[in-house]
Amino acid sequence: NYDPAASFSDNSCITPVLQLGDFYEGGYIVQFNNGVDETNGGTVAINYSDAFSNLTAKWSSLANDIGTDTSDGAANTINIVASDGFNGTAAWTADGVTHNGYSDWYLPALNELQLTSNSTGSLYSGLNTNSSLFYWSSTEAGFAPETTVYKWSPDGNAAGVDSKNEFNSLIFFRKFQ
């Protein structure tokens, strides 16, 4: 919508403001770093399982503390891939995927996944989550990290726990500046 008469001096040249749930830089916005708008960056998400015919993956077969952070899925993903390296696990898939032109996706931590349930209703339609499915977090369960991991459901039930060897759906996040 080019307007040659638009000018910054009279505010006729306005940049549209992004909102939670908008598609931006490869995914749907789930968080703004400053809590208000995109000026300081934020986080976008994709429902990788939906994009690839209900793809599921197991978390890992490792029995050690490698995904301990509840808020930093990017760090957890790096640690999981470095420790596990197993082709086909949830973190490995996130780390290796190029989707919508971006290759810096990661398996979100539990608190990051919960951001999606605090966002606008349009987010759910964009992500196309299925409330009957569970999605992996990158956070191991604190009471039995050697065998269990937190999972998340978009129906508002937030977190549950599952065995690392079970198969669940995948939502991936990436940061934008």
C-alpha cells in the first residue's frame, strides 16, 4: 500500500504495530520482550507437528539432568542435543529444522510453553494446536529428571509429566530482534 504523499512529519507514514498471535518472522508471536510491542524483540512459535502431518517424537532416552531450566528452552535444547545427539528426538528435530526460512528454532522450556496460554485467542488459531494432544517442553521434571519431562496441553491444563521415551507433539520457538 504505497502512498507517495505519506510523510513521517504528519504521521501519515505509520508502521503497523504487531500483536500477540500475529504471524511474524517465521511463526506466531507469543511474547514481546518489553511486554508491549516488537521494538525490543520477542518470541514466535510454530506447531511443527501440525505442519508435518502430526509428527511426534520422543524426548530422549538419556537418564541425566540436561534440560533443567524452566524458562530457557534455547539453552536446554543446546544441552540436550550436545548430550544426546540422537537423531529423531524432539530437541534434535528443533535444532536441525529450517522452517519458514529460519533455522534457529528450539524446543521451548515449560514456562515458555505456558506463554501461549496467556496470549490472545488468535494465537491458537494460528498455531492450530489440538487440545487433545500434549506437546513436549525441554524441561525435565524436578522430582525425577532421569526419567520424566514436563509436557503441555493447550486446553489450559498447563503441564503434565511423561516418560522421556513416550512420543508427544512438537511446538518450536525462536527469538526475534
